Amino acid sequence: MVIAGKVTVADAALLLGISERTVRRLRACFESRGPAALVHGNAGRRPSNAIDRAVAERIVALAKRRTPGSTTATRPIS
């Protein structure tokens, strides 16, 4: 809408909850690179602080395991 001139930069900023400068920056990127410019740069990438899948599965398995004499709740962890 800003590109077509139907909405002002100020109105777009207010509607999106971002600054006018950010609207101008996003518009410039959109005009030069198209819709792909609006996708976050880390989209589709695994977070650098993510736990390895095997480790996560092991943690879940340990959490579900019953230990004789433990004082944990009697209902199973789902």
C-alpha cells in the first residue's frame, strides 16, 4: 500500500507499530529485492543455542523413567 501510494509512511508505521525510518528501510529493500527482502535472515536456520535432538530425546526419556524410592509424582509425564 505504501508502494502504491495509498498509505503514507507515517500511517504505515502507526499501523505496523514500527518507526517511519523502518518503514522507509523496508520499502527500499522491498523495491530492490522483492518480497524475499521482508523474510527474516535467520528463517529456516536452527538456533545456535538449540539442544541437539538426541540430547533432548534422552532428557525426555530420563524424565519419563520411574526411579524406585523417588518422591516424584505418581502420574506419568506426558
